[in-house]
Amino acid sequence: MGNKFYAPGEQRAERVNDLFAAIAPRYDRINDLQSFGLHRWWKRRLLRLAAIRPGDTALDLCCGTGDVAFALAAAGAQVTGLDFSAPMLAVAGVRKAQLKHSGGPVFLQGDALCVPFSDALFDCVTMSYGLRNLASVDDGLREMWRVLRPGGRLLVLDFGKPDNAAWRGAYFGYLRFAVPIFGRIFCRNAAAYAYILESLRHYPAQRGVDERLRALGAAEPHIENFLGGMMSINVARKPGGSSPR
């Protein structure tokens, strides 16, 4: 039986929007629990790989409650965070209001498959735990690539598929049995977290993303795996620009 929050094709966005509306208030807490706090380390690693320089422009797509957007801004970037979930953006807005200074990301509601910016505008484009949720992985990557400046970096952090079959089986077992328990306890919604495994089954994961970035003409694409490939960051540079970052 499929997951009620997963649907291919035209219904994908609507179902995913329902999902994040259901979990937004407790999203950050459950991320800490289900990853044993490791998601914070993975996001810090993404920030280091982004190699932000003061004054860089950065776009964080599917920004959610703003973890990566806030980190990019703290590193000196001028950051725009975009997400189509109003409840998730509301949480990000509360977090921004709690900052002790007037800076920080600008948050916008929008569609990662139709980014409302001109070509080659950003020095860095990131997406964390979002590409897997899009109706089209290919279209999502093309939009990221389109708004990235020559010489800029593209980074995608998401759940991965370990190459080792036994390790992958153990990981999928954790996602199938343990993670929905967190959803049931803290959101009263096991299906919202059972969705992770369902979406991952249909996702090309780190190797598929790497192939697509190479097809786009990416320079120096590489994969950084964590926990044997359970989690991964795809990194690529857009050819051109003044110098490699």
C-alpha cells in the first residue's frame, strides 16, 4: 500500500504541501530525533563545501524552516530562501524575528520548478531535503543550474542510497519501522514520516543526481557520502567565471 503523501505526476506538489503543513510546527525537533542530531553536522558540512565569500549571493531552494539559509547568511552571503510551504516559511519567519540584528535571509514563497529569478543571478544555489520531493528531479536541477552564475557552486543535501546492499537494507528498515514512530509520537502522524522511505524509493539519489549534473555540463561534480551513503551531498561547479571557487 502506498503512502498518502506520495503521488507521482501532477498531484505531487499538492500532496507534499499537505505533508509539510502537517509537520511544520515540529519539523526541527523531529529532524533532531530521527537523525540523532546529525543533520546539523551535515548542514555545516554543506556550508563549508559552499565556500561562501562575504557579499556572495545565495539561493536556498526548498528552504523549509531556514536552517541552511540562516547559516549562509551568517557566513556573509546575501541570501534568498524560497519554499512553497507557507507553514514552513511561517516558522522561518518566526526564527528570523528572533534574531538580534536586522540582517538575515529574505524568505519568499515560490516553486522550485519555476524559480522567479533571471538566469545566472546567484553565486551559490543550495537545496536540502527538497529535490526528492519535487515532481521532477530533472526540472529542479535545471532550474538550479539556470539561476547559477558561471563559476558558482550548486549543492544538494538529501537522503541517499548506500551502494552496499546489506547496509542499504538496514537503513531502509530503520526508515520503514523506526522513523514513522517519531512521527506518530510527536506529530500524531506516522504517514508523514513513512513518506521518507516511499519518496526515497522513487528518487535517483546521489549517483543519479551526479549523472544529471554531469549531463548539464557541471565542472568538478562529486559526491560526499555520510554513514556509508545513507546521506549525501552532491556538489558541482558551473563552468566559467573568473576562477574556481
